[in-house]
Amino acid sequence: MKYLALYRKYRPSRFEEISGQEGVVGVLKNAIKAGRISHAYLFCGPRGTGKTTTAKLLAKMVNCTNPIDGEPCGKCESCLSIFNNTNDDIIEIDAASNNGVDEIRELRDKVNLVPSNAKYKVYIIDEVHMLTMQAFNALLKTLEEPPSHVIFILATTEPHKIPLTISSRCQKFRFSKISDDKIVDRLKDICYCENISIDDDALYEIARLSDGGMRDAINILDQLVAYSNGNITIDDVYKVNGSVSYNDLYNLLNNIIINNKIEIINFVDYLNNSGKDIVKFIEELLIFLKDVIIFKNTGIDSNISIKNEYIKLICDKYDDILLYELIESLNTIQNNVKLSNNSSIIFLTSILRYSDLKFKKDNLSICDINNNKNDVANLNEKLKNKGVIEDNNISREIIDIKKELDDDEINVRVNNALAIASKEVLDKFKDKWAMIDDYIDDEKYSIVSGLLKDSNLVVGSNDYIILSNKFQSIVDRMNCNLSTIENLLEKILGNHVYVAIISDEKWNIVKNKYINDIKSGKKYTLIKNENNNQVDGSIVKEKNNSIDQLIDLVGNNIIEYK
């Protein structure tokens, strides 16, 4: 027996089997049961959403001799003839190949003939937007004054191309894209009937790739059955469909953030050598980044478990600002690629340029730092000679260019911040924190101001503060821009403070240790100042050795004491 494609084999035979179009189906069933059958319908919507299937079911229903609750019985002579495509009164016309005025005139001449073995003669014109204007004009007269035994069902994916004179004479039904969940449910039913073993991740990836089209989803499944041996996995989906894996997307995004030019070049070569469509790839990358933003802001993840793992990894590397900037850049790149005959070259050079610019902007090289130090030193010397500044009053904004702190230096700052912490100072700083918004548009401070907005001020003192952030990648990035951050905070807070930036996870560890230490009577004292000189911690012993101080810093709701 000749093989029957799955989408044909499992084409719905009842209205209730149509997925994702409950509104359309409900109106049609109720209208038929009430005897309110129109002479012309216009079904419009994306491909593979059930327009032609619904049209055939409508034709079957209006001619069924024994309908049951708005559904065709499927057993009468009329239903069986329509199912077997042997009913001469159901005429399907492909407007893409029969779009001339002569074909429509022939249709118009035959319209007046009464049905041979059915109640209604039904004309289903698919892709009706392909008709010429002359053909539309020829059809118009028939739509204006149709015989009582004729029903027209027009189907199109591009309703805007249909003249208003035609669409206004039809009852219009809009078919929407089918949700991934409904597509997966239908695919599971087919897999069960066909005894197909498939992973849930593969099912949801098929649904995503089908872009709301049930027919496309079933066709992909059909291809996978032919390709795989036994269980269908998400890797099989990638290979058959020509799409890239989430691991590929992650690797590219990771190489962009660290400016690994060699790996970026190798990846684009891989896209070319494997015949991947660059425009389609950029679209997949944009969809992935959209899901990353949704997860970062709402905590809502996707239905694909492996995708969620990579989303979480990207969240740790990209803050919101970087994500928005990358999406805007990719949108521009996509438009440029579409207009170019050398899509891979345009994509490669654009990505390399973006990666290089972001890396240089956010991470000063050692060479840059040393050069800046020399320039600043020369400037300071000139200013001192002119009497503009004194040796002990040199602006920290000018001279404080330093490399990222190591772990020991961060721990010292954390200790010192806790040793002289003040609830009053913390509250005063928090009151001024909103002033960060004033520097969002400042070219010098735009990046760090965004990073600060996403961070929490957890400990404050006149000399030291502790900031925490959910993501370690952002902590690392902030530490690379520590000098700029301290310069900005000096402007906002009114005095210079040394900043310790740690992750939320580390802050919880530090806070719990601090609580236990104070409750046990341990004294926190200054270890050394920023010039690495040892200091006498006794000057702060009295200030930091009380339960009251502890309550001020971390709150009394989590402390038990006698």
C-alpha cells in the first residue's frame, strides 16, 4: 500500500479534533446547528493552522444527512464520498495555478447547476489572494448574487491582498498560530498511535520550529521517524531540520562576552560549512535571548529542560543592559544580512566588531591602565607646580586607576566594612542611591550606573561599603570597573568610599558568620588601611561588639539572643 504522509493520515475528521482554533470552530458549529449558513466564508491565517481542513469539515457538515451535535456523522454516503474525494459537488480550486479570469468565468458558468448528489455545492478556493484582479472582478458578481445551493469558502495566508469588495461579502474567520503546548499534545497522540518513542525536549523543539503550524510540526515528525533508529532525541531534531543546538548558541554568546575572536570565526565557518541559513540563525538567537530576558525578569522558563540550563548560564554572564544592546545589534545585523549577497561575511565582521567594542569598553587592558597612570601622574605634577592642587588633596577621580582586586583584598575590605559599619551611614547612602539614575546617560558612567542599579547596598560606613549582586559574572565585571564605580559613588555619596563587591551567595555566608561571631563575643577590627599599613583595631572595638550593633546591621528578626 502506498505510504500516506502523517499529516494526511491524521487530518482531523471532526471539528473537535482541530487544535488551537476553538473560537472559529465554536462559531461554525453553533451557526450550522441554528441553520445560519452563509453563502461565503473567508478563512485567513498562517499556513498549517487548519484553514483547508476546517473548510472540508464545513463542506462535510452542511451536506451530512445525519449530523450529531454539530459534527458530521462520518458514515453517511455524503460524508464517505467527501472523505474519499469522490463527491463532485465539493470542488477544490488551487488559486495559485488557476488564477486567470478564464478559470473563474468557467466556475461562474457552472455555479447555477444544481448539486448532483449533495444538498450544497461547495467551492473551496485555496490561496485565493493569488487570483488576478480580473479574476476577482469575475468572481464578484457571483458572490453578490449566489444561488441558494452554493457555498464559497475562500482560504488565504495573505488577507490584505484580497480586494475589499470580495472580503466584505464574506464572513471572515481568523485562524491563529497554534500554541506549542497544543502542538505537543497532538504530536504525542500521533506518536502513541504510531508507536514512536520521542523525548519531551524533542517534541517542544519541533513545536518551536513549526512556528505555530500543525502541518509543519507533523511533517518534521514524519522526517524524524524516517531518520532515527528507535528513540527520537533533540539532537536528531537539530540534524534533520538544519537548526543549531542550544549549546551552539551558548558557546557563541560566551565567546562574544570574552571576545574570543578565534572561536567566533570558527563558529561562523561551521555555519557556512553545514549549510545553515544565517538569517534563520540570527532569528533563533534572538528568540533565545528573548527567553533569557523573560527568565531574568519573571523567572518563567521554557518547556525545554536543556534550553533552561543554557538560559541560566547566559543569565550569569549577561546583565540586562548587555542583553538589550546585543538584541538591538543583532536586529541591525539581521537587516544588513538580508540586503547582502555575502551574508556570512557581514555577520562575522559585525559580530567581531560588536564583541571587540564591548570588550574594550568594559575591560581596560593592562597597557591602557599603565598608560593612563603615566598620563595622570604627569597631569598631577603640572597641577601641583601651578599650585592648583596640593599633594594631599589630589582628586581621586583623576588618580585612582587601579586593577581588579584579588580575593584577599576583597576579604580585607569586607572585614573593614563590617568593623566600622553604621546603620545611620547605610541609611544615608541608600537615600542618595536614586541619584545613580542621573548618570545613566553619561557616556563615562552609563555602564557602571546600570550595574550599580542592579546591585544591593548591604553594608555602609564612612570609609567602606559592601555591594552584592545575584550573578557572579556581574560581580566580576563590576570589579573590572572598580575605579570608575568608586569615582561615581564619590560624586553621589559626597565622600570617597572603598568598595567591596561580592555575590549574594557570598554575602549570605559573610552575614551568617558575622552574626555568629558577634553573638559569641568576637570583635571585628580594622585589618589594614588601603596603604597596607597595619592599624590598631582597638579604636573600633567598643563600636562593634554589641548585640545592638548587630541588630542595626542585619535586623533582629533572624537573631536569637539572651
